[in-house]
Amino acid sequence: MDPDVRRRSDVGGSPFFPPRRAGGANRGRAGSVCPHLGRGRRPPPRGLPVGHRLTTVEQAVTSESARATVAVTIPTFKRPKQLKRLLATMPEQRSEAERDHRISTVLLVVDNDPAGSAHETATESGATYIAEPRLGLAAVRNAALSAAFAAGADAIVFIDDDELPHASWLTTLVGRWLRGDAEIVSGRVVSTFDYPLDPWIEAGGFFRRVEFADDAAMRFAPTNNLLLDVGFLQTHDLWFDADFALSGGEDIRLTSQALALGARIRAVPDALVTDPVPATRATRAWVLRRAFRVGTTTARCGVLLRPSAAGRLVERLAWLTRGITRVGVGSLRLLLGLLSRSVSHRARAARQIARGTGMCAGAFGTQYREYQARHTVKTG
């Protein structure tokens, strides 16, 4: 086996049945600058390739002079060009963060393409390449967690393969975590377009994300620009839920679980990345499907947080009520938009109706497997 390639089984556990924590409490490092460090640390999983040679970056993990180790992870699926563009930004991002905070970093690329389309791009950049054969978002993110644990990381940073970080992105994200009062740190993501956007989509705000003030508390957070404290994950044995592998929403599920277990999620808008949106996604059909899917996964996550059957029933009814209300308000707004000929009202109404319909469906467990089509292998 190529020493630069690790398959999912090589870094311990399965994405659907992850390795369990060893019993007993783990103490943090004596004199640690950040109270997170060392809490719940798990020894590296067994089964790394025989004769595997550590890269220069991996050797830095063992350095006692480092304040902490941060694993920067990039899950990827059939986007070699975008991945290459992102990887080109990593040397400067990593060196700045290492210098500013006296940390070491590890760069991991986790490829969910069975054909291994990211292998050459990843290895040429000096990143550690991990092939994850099980398809789906939860599987590839769990592979990233296991690889970060194997590298002895104290924190793991996720960034999507089609995004681009702005200056000082990583050092800003890590700096907020090192303050020691947030287990999850969420950066800001802004969508960009290199073509004229449909006025209906622009008026509907389909690609405008909620903007949080600096250090604002959040109830959940997406993984497209996120730092997770490894000690907290290991202490609570938190992994991405395989039930969300093809529907998306696995990030909302994990971060809302973490919040329920006491994690503090803080917004850091200065840790900025841009998300260049391909024209194939900037269509009315796509944005409405996405609004529906987000409605289903948000409701499902809310229901699953309830431990009892009675609690889940109450939560289902609550999400059903929210969904019906949103559909009703959206319908009235649509009527207003038709009467006033307002593009904004019509587009926002369509978004409300799609999201509300998704909430109603998700309240009773409906999954919209948005990512299943891209993993379907055509035969014949």
C-alpha cells in the first residue's frame, strides 16, 4: 500500500459503528494553556499501515513545544479542480496559524470517490490522503474524525472542498477556540457568483445565510467552516449520524447534540470563507429542493433530541405546527406578491412554503436524500 494513502479501516473503526471510548475519565494536560486540551483524549487507533512513514507535518504532532495540534480536514467528492485551488491556500493559512498561536497542524483530505479522483491532487500538495469507501456525508466526516484522532489532534477544522478561505481564516478560527470557552467555533460563509444571478433567486435570498455577531451564541452550526474540540467529542463519544448520510443535515444533528450536552457554540464572522456557487445550483428548482430538504433535516434533528417517545411526539407536533404556520404565511405572501407584482414577495413566499412543507414532512421522519443521486452508479 502507498504509505501516503490510508483507507477508512486503517484509521480505526467504521463510519457507521465508530470505535468506542475506553472507560474511565481522562485528565487534561497539566499546565495546558487551553482548558480543552487533553480532555477525553483517545490513543491513536490501531491498524495504521505497516511501515507507514510520518510526514514532516505528522512528526510535528509529537512536538512537546506545540501548544496544540489542529487537524485541517477537507472532505471531497469528484472536485479535483476546486480541491487543488483550495489546497493552494493551505500553506499560508497553516504557517500563519502555527506562528501566531504556537500550534502544529495536520492537513487531511478525505476522498469519498471510490475511483480516488482526489488522490493525485492531495498527495502533490503534501496532504495526508484518506480514502473513504462508504458513501455519504456522515461516513466521510467520521473518517475525518478518526484520522484527526489518529494524528493526536486537539481540534479539528472542517472546510468544504469548493470553498476558498480569506486571509487569516485559520488563525482567527483557532484563536477563538484557544480562549477556552467554546467547544465549537463557527466561521462565516458567503456565496459568490461569476455569472448573472436570476433576479427571482436573488430577491428570495436563497443564498443569503444568517449573519451572526462576533461571539454570538448559536444553537447549531454547519460544517462548511467549523472547528470542533476533539476532547469534547471524545468525552461524549459524538460522531456524525449515519441516518443523515445521504440527506445532509448531519452537521446540524451533531452540533445540536453537542449543545444539548453542554457545548458552547460561538460565531466568529471574521473567520471568513467564500463559496463559489456553480450555475447548476443557481436554478429555481434546485433552491426550492434545498429549502425543502433543510426543512426536513431541521425538524428531524429537533425530534431526535428528545429521549422519550412522549417527548418526541410533542416535538413532532411542534414542528408540524411550525411547518403549517410557515406554509400559511408563505401562501398569504405569495398572494400579496401576485397582486402587487412583487418579485421579492413571490420568491420569498416560495422559499417559506418549501421550507414549511419540509418541516411538516420531517416532523414525521421523512428523509429527502438530496445526495443520493450523485452517488448512484449507472450500469449498462
